[in-house]
Amino acid sequence: MKNRTCATCNRQWPYKLALKKAWQGKGAVECPYCHTSQYLTPRTRLHAGSYAIMAMAIIFIARVFVEMTTIQSIVVALGIFFIVFLVYPLTIELTDEEKQLF
């Protein structure tokens, strides 16, 4: 399945709409082209959790191996979370039915 592509009409969503859906959480978002309800796949939701864990691990490792002040740690954390915030919508996959994570 292609990233940011409607499962019904196979048209790719604009980045701005994908950004909205990616951070909305559960629930359906209407496809702007065919107007069907689209949901994040379980794999995409699982990846969201993985990205958060990886970001925290990077922050922890940076804090352990590089002497940083608390302010520097906060700036690094904000930078990493900002990057994840912008990149995650590029990786979302959509489905036309809501599926359970496990």
C-alpha cells in the first residue's frame, strides 16, 4: 500500500491533510476525493508508538554520552519531536475500515 493513499480511490492525499489525520488519533477522516471514511492502519499506529520510543531513546543516549545542560536537553528533545511531527505524516497508510491494533 502506498503512503497517504486512499484505500478506495487510490489517490494520494495532500501532506496537509495527512498531517491532520496523523495527529488526530482514532476516528475517521473523509477522503477529499471520493468522500469515503479512511482510517490509519494498525501498522501505522504501531509505527507512531515506535517513533516516540526511538525519539526518547535518542534523547536518553544523547543525555548519557554528551554532557548537556537541562536546557540543551529540552532543545534537543523539542527538535527531535518536531522532526518526528513533520516526518510521520509521510509514512501513514490508510484503510477504508477501522481495525484493532492487536
